[in-house]
Amino acid sequence: MTDTLAIETSGPLDGSIRPPGSKSITNRALICAAAAEGPSRLTGALASDDTRVIVEALRSIGIDVHAFDGGSTLEVDGCGGYVPMSDGELFVGNSGTTVRFLTALLAAIGRGRYRLHGTPRMHERPIADLLTTLTELGGNVGSESSTGCPPVVVERSRLRGGAASVRGDVSSQFLSGLLMALPYAVHPTTLHVAGPLVSQPYVRMTLAVMRAFGIEATAADDLSQFEIPHGRYCGIDYGIEPDASAASYFFAAAAITGGRVKVEDLSRGSLQGDVAFVDVLEQMGCTVIDDPHSIAVTAGKLRGITVDMNAISDTVQTLAAVALFADGPTEITGVAHIRHKETDRIAALATELRKLGATVDERTDGLRITPGALHGATIDTYDDHRMAMSLALAGLRVPGVVIRDPGCTAKTYPGFFADLARLRR
């Protein structure tokens, strides 16, 4: 892809689309399938940089993963709880799920020395809280960095189970990684979450994927404590639904252009919390019609709102793009943890939205976006796929919007710009 991409303005969109499979579900299913007894077949999987990274990491430790249909079908030969390779160098790119999930899994079923490393940005992303809990459970894990960030080394580790706690206020991926790995601990485990837990729907998704593969972990209603039994996953055939975070861009495109977009094969009963993004658009004035097989958003007169997006934080940037066209300011709260994503998403959004003409007040845990006289600008994307996809939407209404490094969308949605173009026809 070119170094920059000029976004063409559009009239009201009117169409339907099925985004690729959920990255979050794909990566969780890969972890469970890799550890399972027997083979698994995953259909509807996402083929992207993030999923390729975890597939290659699994292959590097001897777990066979065979890709078909352009990567949307994956056949995984489960290792039965014993990693074939006794050591390995695992490249994790800038995939937070990959480094956190595999660190926990290798601490549970590894049998040698494994080093997990990635991009320079990955070596700035937090993982110390996960390492602390794994150590508490008997794991032999550590960071090579004085900051507690990757690279990470897991060496001849064995989790004993019992009782432990993990912080939940930086990333729910620490908890999800532990939940998926702990059935392979020597004893059942009681896991307590210390403090508030961010992105709770992703934890419920983790429990649902584990259940599909045969492990029933139980949770307190408020997700403050979990009971994880000793057991083994079973290989299965597993279908993966479209990515709700990716769907948010098309719902937002309908709102911004004054049109209507239907996303197929996604429902409000989705495992993915980000499907609740349509509820936020509804608050802003859009109409949402759904059935068991699709969700459609029709634009309305947009109004600014105040919304806590802690549970659906991957859609903060999408909402920020919609907020540019609302009547009145929009306040986004509860998302301090997104400063630790592919980039500091709060600071990056504030900088780029101001380029487009908005007034932005940056807060510790969010932003206040006041629409202004909008104009074209060249948008920096910070090697962050969601910055590129979200702020490209502004160009559907504002002439002269140019996206730098549009190829960064390959992390989770390589075909995004092609799909957006098809929807406009």
C-alpha cells in the first residue's frame, strides 16, 4: 500500500457488509486449540498480522497450525498440554494478546526456555502485573527490561494453582491469559481481581471460548473472583463471528454520511462487548434495527453525549470520528488504560482531531471533543490500525483528509479500505 491515502468524500452510504472474523475470538480459540487434546478446526477466523503472529509463534514451538481459504480456516493439532519444543524464540510483533496469552500458556505447559519479544513499541507495553501473578502461582517468568515490559523469558515453569490475585486496571488481557492457562495448573485455582477490571466483556468472551473447548470456569457476578478447575481442553470445530470492533467503522460511516449500513452475521447476542457501540450511536440520535442475524444503523441528527467507554474501549477512536459531526461536545471517560495500547490513544486522538479543526480537552481517562469548522488534514496514524480506520471516516464528509501509513490496518483488517470503497458504490 502507498505511504499515504487520500480519502474520497461520499454521499450517504446504503449497503450491507460482513467484516472479517473477530481477532479477539480467533486468538482465544487458537490458544485453547493449541493446548487441547486432539485437533480443532476454526472457521471464519481473521487473517491479519495479529493472527499470523500468534500462528507463527505457535508453529515455532512445534504446534502445527494449517491455514486454508486464505487463512479464514485454521486446523490446529492440539499438543495435549505438552509443548513439543523444549525451547524457542517467539516473535510477537506488537500483538498484546499474543505476548500475554502465550506467556501464561508457556508458564503452564512449557518444558524449557522460551523468549517472547516484539517490535520496539511492544517492548514499551506493560506485562509486569501478569508476571507477578504467574510468579505467585509458581511460574518461573521474568522481564529482560527494568521497566517490566517485554522481552519476556519463561523458563522450566510449572503453575501449581491454589490462590492468587491479579490487577485488572491496566489490561483485561492479563486476566484472560491466566484464565486460559490455569486449567493446566497442578491444582484448581481461585483467582482474585485486585481493584477495578477494565474491558469486562473481553473476560466474559474468554470464559465463553473456554467453555466451548470443554473447561467451565466460574466467576463472581462482578468478575472480582474466578474458580478455574484442573482439566484439559478438547479439540472441536469452532465457528468465529465477524469482528464487532471492525463493524463499528461501518456503523460510524452510516452515522457520518447520513446513510444506512447493515452488518451481516452479527447480533446483539454476540460474544463481543464492542457490539454495544451501536447503543452509543443510538444515544447520539441514530436508529438501530437488529435481528438474530444482522444489525443495521440508520443515521439521525447527531448530538454530543457523555459516555463511559471502559467496557468498549477499542471503539473510542471510532466514536471520536463521529463526535466531529455532532451537535455539541462529546465526553469520553473511563479509558485511561488505552494509553498503553499500540500508541497512547488518548494523546494521539487529541493531536489528530485538532488537526481537523475540533477543540479537544485531553483528560487522564478520556477526552472532551467539541466540533469546530472542519477542514482537511494529513493524519498521522502512529502505527496504530484503529487510528487509521477511525479517522479515515472523517474524510467521508471532509474534503482533503489524507491518511499516513494506511497499511498499518493489516494488523487486524487488511482489506478495510477495499471494503469501505465497495460499500460506497
